Amino acid sequence: MLVLLGIAVVVFGFVVRANPLLVVMAAAITTGLAAAWTPQADLAIMWLAGVDTLARFGKAFNDNRFISLVWMVLIAIGLLERSGLQERARIVIARIPAATSAGVLWIYLVARQVLSALGLTSLGGHAQMVRPLVAPMAEGAAETKYGPLPDRERFLIRSHAAAVDNIGLFFGEDIFIAIGSILLMVGYLETNGITIAPLQLSVWAIPTAICALAIHSLRLWLLDRHLRRSLSATAVAVA
Amino acid sequence: MIALPHLYLLAGLVFGAFALLSAIDGTNLRRYRTAAFWGLVAASFLFGSLIGDLGNGLVALGLVALAALGLGQGKARTTTTDERRASAERRGNLLFLPALVIPAVALLGTLAAQNTVQGAMFIDPKQATLISLILGVLIALAIIMIWLKPPVLAPLQEGRRLIDAVGWAVILPQMLASLGAVFLAAGVGDQVGKLFADYIPLSTRFAAVAAYCIGMALFTILMGNAFAAFPVMTAAVGLPILIHGFGGDPAAVCAIGMLAGFCGTLMTPMAANFNVVPANLLDLPDRKAALNGVIRAQIPTALPMLGVNIVLMYSLAFHV
């Protein structure tokens, strides 16, 4: 029961808003110490347990280095930004008079969800697509319609640009059979004596995917209505 | 064949360059701290396999200490907004090409490595997507350097500008995976399962479905990852009660349960690469808040979706 202290540390870290890296490390050490604790344990034993936990953490940290390789895309994206990629995205959208922020985001949501369902999850992402293209296009559409944006609306549009990437990915990827979470489930059930094919799992992701698309489309429609009301009001006030 | 060690070498050199450029950036008030942070990341990539488990643990501890003290943000040399606008006008839509090269190479490389003999000789099929993605970055980089002829150091300076914007969140996903390993070794999952089984009344099918789905979401909120929540909650509620007790279809229970966990991912700052990294990349003013703009934009979709998943599992997973 004592090992649950690690989870308590995570919750506590949340509440006091400590740096998440610090919370993770504190939770790991706490868990390792709690697992080793017995009424007879003295300082030397606990010290050893702490060192062991740090080594176990270090081994996993080293084994998981591949997770952090994706940051290499930043050098190419940064270079393109330097040459005006975001500005170009705005110019293109400004030439489509019918484009709205919510419309741009909706098209990206559908594309992201469909492509993820086909296993093409690497065709999106915050560093590759949202920052250089999707967010500037969505902002540009609103600027073309209503003029310069107040900060509040600008950041609202940006937040929604990140949200459509996540929601499209999460509720699309499980329809594809060779994605990490599907393989995890197959492996887990296998070790518990239940054999199922990945396809059996992925078909059950379809009803949720359809509902997610419906619910988030409604959200984007509401966003469009909100932007229309608040921005045309400020446009009038400025005029 | 290109495999992960080659990419680690490349990433180590790039992060090493970020560290050097940070150290000589006088505009960053905490330049040595920032340089030390990227330097440790570089050391992990370059020497991680040589320094042993405890050595890697100490590297992680050093990263945590530097992040807790607070990192600075440098001012990398870049272009002005006017220069960018002029460049955008001059270069036209061709500017999109290099940006699209990255995902295109990632996709083609993955397919080639997994389906053709030649591809498998060139790219390690086990990590095909990651390797192809980096290859795409290098090809895009080559195109930009030849076509636009920016200064030689520009890729590193621009990369540093963006990596400084992301900050310590760069290594949070890797740290969470490591925490998962420690939890697993200490048997945290089994204990949570016992807690659920002992204290939560799961006598009706609906209560059990709701406990499983909400438990998946809650545990994901804490761990930042539905993958960590899945084995715990499925061992506690999914297998013994929903599948063996109420005769639920294992495929439907697990698939929808995982998606309930994803609803949790949408609501937590612990899912750094989905919720914190974009807030940093998009310069949101509330990026340090527990519920930043991205999470607030997602909660009104995530909560109804949690309800939807409960209803779907209740009505689809049991053939009565």
C-alpha cells in the first residue's frame, strides 16, 4: 500500500504547481523508497534503495531516448519560419474569401482524423503542422474578415488549432491496426489468455471516432459563432 | 543500415550546438543554466550507453535540478517580420514544399522499410517511422540550404529559438516513461487495482463500466499517458469484472476503455507533448498554468466524449 505514496506525490505536485520534471523525479524516488521500507530498515538500506531507484530510472531514461528524437524537426521548421512560411500560410488563406477560422480548423480536424485512421499519424503534429501552418491559417482567416485580432481571440484560435490536432489524432489513430495502443492491448490480452486480432479492436474505435467528430464539429461551429459575435462587435467599436 | 545509434549521434551533436550557442548568447540572463541543460541532453544522446544506469540517473537528476531552478530563453538571430513577409511574397507557394517533404519522406520511408528488401537494408524496420522522419528533416534542410542560401549557422540558431520556446517540456515525455518503469517495478499498478476492487461498488454493469472508463481517464490525467493507465485499470476492473464477471466482449471493452483514457489525456498538463508543448510553441500567455488554453479548449469535448464512451461500452460490449 505504501508504494501509492508516489501517486500522492504526483497529486501534491499538481496542486502546488511544482515543476513537472521535479514532480516526476520526486514521485519516482518516493516510490522506490516506499517499496523498500520495512520497520527494520535503517538509513544505509534506504540510501541503497534510493540509489537503486535512481539507477532504474536512469536505465529507463536511456532506453527511452528515442522519444526525444522528434525535436530534430525544429531545425527544419525554424529555418522555414525564417523564410516566411507562416506569413505565406496567411497570404494563401487571405485569398480565399469564404475561409473562416473554424472552417480551416474543421478541415484540418477531418484530414487529421482520416489520415490517422489510415495510420498516417506522422502527417501532423504541433511542431510540424500546427505552429507553422494551421494556426497561422486560422488566425489569417479571422484577420482577413475582421481586421487585427485582440489578444484574447488570437490565443483562443491558437488553442483551438492545437486542440484539433490532438482530437483528430486521438480519436482517429485507434482505427488503424498497427498503432502503439492497439498493439499494447493485443499484447496485454494475450498475456491474460485472451487472443484477439488487432482488427477486432480497431473496429470498436469507429463508433467513438464518429461521435468525436460530431461533438468537435459542433464545438467548432460554436467557436465560429463566438468569433463572429465578439469580433464584429470590436470591429464596429473601432470604426 | 541507418539505426537509432546514428540518430542519437546526430541529436547529440545538434543539442551540443544548442548548448554552445546558448552559452555565448549574452541576451539570455540565465545562459549558463540553459547551456548546461541542453549540454546534459546532448551528453545523454552521445554517451548514454557508456555511463551506466546510475550515470544516466544522475544525468536525469541534473536535468531536473536545472529545470527546477528555471531556464532562460535566448534571443537567437533570426529575420524580422517584414523580411519574412517579403520572403513569403517573393518565394510564393514553393515555400510549402520543404515543409511537406518531411511528412512525405516519413511516410514513404516507413512503407519502404517495412515492405521492400532494399528499404529494410537502408532503414531499420523496427524504428522505421522515426528514422524516416529524421531523414525527411535532413532532406528538407538540404533543399532549404541550397535554395534559400541562409547563413550556415541558421539551422542551429533557428532550432535553438524553437527548442528554447519549448524549454524543459522537451524531456517530460521521456521522464514520464521512466517513472512508468519505476512504478512497474514497485508494483504500483497492482495496488491501485486492489484499491478499486475493495472500495468501489461494482455490483451493477453500469457502475462497473463507469468505474472502468472514469478510472482510465483519472489515472491518465495523473500519469499523462493512457498507456500507463490501461494495464492498471484493466487488471483491476476490466478483466475480472467487465469481461469475466459480466461477460463483456474483450475487444470492445479494451478498445473503448483505451479511448476513455484518451479523454483524460486531453485534460492534463502531464501529457506534455500534447498539451504543454503546443502551448509553448504557440506562445500562449497562460502556457505555465495547470489548465492552459489548449486544455481549456479540449475539456468541453473531452468530458462529453467520456460520457459517450461509457454509453457506447455499456450498450455495445455486452451481448445479452
